[in-house]
Amino acid sequence: MSQKVTITVEEYIQMLINEKELKVLKDETLHLLNEKEINKTLIKEMEMKNNILSEVVQQETKKYAQLEYKKRYLENKLNQLENDKQLNDKEKLEILTEIKTNLKKQPNIFIQQEYLQEYPYDEKKLNFKHSIFSETISKPINIKNTYLFMPIFTKKEISNSLGKVTEPMTDEIYKKVLIFLNEIPKDEKYKITTNKVVKITPIFIFEVQYDLFVEIFKSFIENKKEVVLINKYPSISSKVLFQEYCNQAGIHCLNSTYDEKARWQRIHIAKFNKCIIELEKQRKKDGLNIMFSFVKHRYPRFQFIGLGKM
């Protein structure tokens, strides 16, 4: 049996209002729950996209690094080709100046008959005459048409000449020299650029550091390679030293595919030699002992003289 409840009009109105608010609140709650689910789905999708983008970024970064490496490699190759192939008028003038200087220092050139037979040059192009065995040139030499600028001797004469002054290095000498080279104090101020040691400013300029030269000389002593005793002094070819200097200093001015006797290549080595000589002069002015001297014994060489004769 149902019971009747009597309420006032105001209470009834308030009840209707509460029901309406409750319905609105319920609808909002359901809406928020739906949004939450939607947001979860969106978050998962964003995470997946983020992972995909991360992988893409990593791949693109690797591609960029590879392209950057190839770019630097090609730039270095281009610089090397430019330095190797471009011989401008200034360098040609340097070559002619060096040749003229050598001819002034050595006006009489002796030519062995057997070498003239081995190398059948045209006498008109050579611009000189020879007699029975050997002969002194008395007429001026035309630089453009002359092919032989140095005295030519037989192999027997060369070996006899070298045998008088050249000796092999011993383990004891290697040890003494290495100990002394390790004690040479390092000083970064002893460095010079090649344009400071030549009269004509070359188009290709590089820097020579005394400390690096000492380290390279020491490395040959440690490995017991390319070292001979000349007049009792440990000696290494300046060409060998310069090639190793280029490798360690990142200088691209030599190319082994070219003829090693090419004059333009010797110009760079000559400038390197002059730089070392000038650096030794600077060290001497500062009160330091000269460690290396430059000699020409069949090939240009640097001798270690810091310990005197071995």
C-alpha cells in the first residue's frame, strides 16, 4: 500500500532542479570519460609517431654525417689537385732563378762520354759540343734548351765517393741520439712560413714547425729507417723528412704519382730546407745550440750535430 507524501511547492521545484543538475553532472562525467579514452588513444598515436620520427632523424643524421665526410674528402682532393697541378708564373720564375743560381755557382760542367751515348740528346738542342772523353763547357748555356745541369759521373765514381764518408748506423749510436732528442725542450714559438725564406712570394705557402721536425727526425731514429752516418753525423734525406712532415701536418703539395725529379716538386722541398735552416738561426740567436745542419751529399740531407761526431 502506497503512502502519499505531501510536499510543498517550493520543495517540489527544488527537487526538479536537483534532478536536472544531477543529469547535467552525469552527462559531463560521461563526456569527460569519453575524452579521457580519446586522449589515451591520441597519446599512443603520438608516441608511435614520435618513435617513427626518431628513427627517421637518426637515419637522416647518419646520411648527413656521410655526406659531410664525402664533402670534406672531395674538398681535400680538390685542394690537392689544385696544389699539384697549378704551376703559375711565379713558381716558374722560382725554378729559373734556382737554375741560374746553380749555374753561377758551378760554371764548369763535365759530361762523361758514356752517359752522352746512353742519352742521345740532339747536340743542337743541348747547345754545347763535346770531344773524346770529357770536356769543360766554355760557352754560355741556353737555359731553355739545356737538359743537363749537374755534373755526371760514372756509377763507380759515385760509389767510391760515397764509400769514403758514408757508414751504417749502430745500435749504440741510435740509443745515444734518441736519448738526446728526447731531452730537447719543446717551444711552439719556433715556426715559420715559406714566404719568409724566399725572395718571390710563392702562391702555395705552408708553415714549418721546429718541434714537429724534431719529432719526425726522432721517429726515424726510433724505427732505425732512412738513417746513415755521413762524416760521422746521423743523416736523413730532406725529401724523406719533408714527405713525412706533409703527412703529419696535412700539407698537400706532393703527389707520388708524379715524377720525383720534377723541378716544381723540388721547389717545395727547397723551401722546407730553408725554413729549417732559418729556424736554427733563430734558436742560435736565443742562445740555444744548433741541432741540425743541412748538407748536400748526393741528395740534400739534414744531419744531427747536437752530440758532435759519432
